[in-house]
Amino acid sequence: MLLGEGKWKFLVDTMFYKGEALLAVGEKDGGYDIQIELTGMDMPENTFEDIEVDEETNTVTGIAHTSLLPGKDIPFGLTVEGDTASGFLKIPFMGKIRLRDGVRIG
């Protein structure tokens, strides 16, 4: 089983968006497949790459890319503690967006 595998719901509260982020973590071609959506918003195309796992800290990190910011790297992290989690995305021009109060929903 992959670290963080499953479906997660997080709270997001920024000046640009306030609501829930849904994160699906699964396996594809022997690696991670991560999908994210924000409730009430149409999501642009995005990919998650260069994924690394630190089993000591239960953290998955990597780089996301989105069609809204072509050529820009978006570092991300997800730390899992059982059925709870927290995370972040460092979005250019916006700063660090925290994914808070994460709970496994599937």
C-alpha cells in the first residue's frame, strides 16, 4: 500500500478560495497517481511528478504542474498520520496554501 493511498478531504482557507479540497492518492504504473479538485471550481489540467516518500516522517513530497501556470513548479507535501493528514502547495504568486484538517474519506 502506498503512503497516503485513498481519498482525502481537506479544508482550504485563502483570500482566493475558501472550501474543500479533495485529494485522491493511488497507484499507476508502479508509482503514485495523485488527483486534486476544489469543490465548486472547475480544475485546470494538473500533474504531480518527482514524488518522493519519507517513511520516517510519513510524508509524500513532489512537484505539481498546472495548465494555469505553464512552466512553473508547484512544490507540494502531504503528511499522513493514520486517517488524518495535512499538506501544502507552494503556488507561484500566491504563496504557501495549507491543506488543513485532512480526513480519509475512502
